Amino acid sequence: MPKRSKSSSRWLSEHANDEYVKRAQKEGWRSRAVFKLAQIQESERILRPGIRCVDLGSAPGGWSQYAARIAGGKGRIVATDILSMEAIPGVEFVQGDFREESVLEQILQRLAADKVDLVLSDMAPNMAGIDAVDQPRSMYLAELAIEFADRVLAPGGDLLVKLFQGAGFEQVIKDARTRYARVVTKKPKASRTRSPEIYLLARQFRMV
Ligand SMILES: C[S@@+](CC[C@H](N)C(=O)[O-])C[C@H]1O[C@@H](n2cnc3c(N)ncnc32)[C@H](O)[C@@H]1O
């Protein structure tokens, strides 16, 4: 078996000892990421019963499980990921690479003309560990999510999107302020301190 690098060994041991990994396993959530959304929900109440929501970068499905639980069998949750995802009751899934026009079209067709109340994006590329590669890739996915929100959000709708601090970050926030009444960043406790990830929460979409 090939020898593990120091950083992958560190990741494995941190993962096994992580309180959120343990809680996710115990409570039946598919990912520790669910606690990031739950912590944002606690203060911001972005999800509600009957909500219409799209979850971009949904696999393995923690956020979708959580959104479906709050939606309570009413409203609609459409999830998408480049990877496959095991079915979740109350969640429609489209598999594909969100950077491809054909995948975007499939999602838009699925929504038909219906607008949604909330766009979630936890999309993150496979990290190369090289900032000059990772930052533009992550930023591109976030920009696609933001453009998508412009197309599908109902007036007054909300967007929660994962960003990585670095080149382009301030500009994205500035742009969001032109289209949403309230824009804040969130670093939930469940997000690892040394991760550059941060969530942009933009509320009360105004039509563009
Ligand atoms: C941090 S994980 C999401 C975890 C998820 N929120 C949960 O609670 O289970 C990021 C996801 O983004 C997806 N992703 C990355 N690039 C993508 C792309 N181009 N199109 C669609 N999904 C993508 C990955 O496959 C991965 O499943």
C-alpha cells in the first residue's frame, strides 16, 4: 500500500476525532457539513416549511437531508452534484457537472418556470493544494451559483454560497450588494478554522 502523506494522515486522524463527524454518524446525517447549515439556520432562519430550494454541490446529501426535514414534505428541493447521491425522500436529484450548459439546462427544465425561495451552494472543487489553482476554480463555481440564483430566485429570495477567501472575494461581495438587500458573511463553528471557506449569505433578492 502506498505510504500516506503527512497531510492525508493528519486529515484522517482529525476526521476520526472530529465532534461533528461523530455527531453526524450518531444522528444519521450524511455529512458533517450539515452542522454548518444548521448553525446558519439557527440565527438566520433561511429554511422554512414548504420552501422551494435548490442545493448545488449536494453530495453526499447532508444539506439536502436537513432542508427536506425542514421543508416537511411540502415545497420543493432540487439537488445536484457531479457525483452520484443516494436518494433522499422529498429531494429531486440531477447528476452532472454544473459548469456544463447541458446540466444547467436540465436543472432549469426541472424547475420549469417555477421560481425558488433559496439557492444553496456548498460546491467545492477537488483541492490541488496550490492556491493559484484552487482559488480560481472555487471562485468560478461560486460565480456560477450566483448567476444561477439571478435566474431562478423569486423576488425576496435568499442565497447561501460557499466562497474561499482570496482573490476575487471582495468583488463578489460587492456585486452581491447591488442585487440583495442584505449581504453578510458567515463562518459557522462547524467550519474548520484553518479552512479558508466562508459562506456568503445574501438575502432579499431584488430582480436584476
Ligand atoms: C463540501 S461537498 C458538499 C457537501 C454537502 N453540502 C453535504 O452536506 O453533504 C462539495 C460538493 O461539491 C461538488 N462539486 C464540485 N464541483 C462540482 C461541479 N463542477 N458540479 C457539481 N458539483 C460539484 C462535489 O462533488 C462535492 O460533492
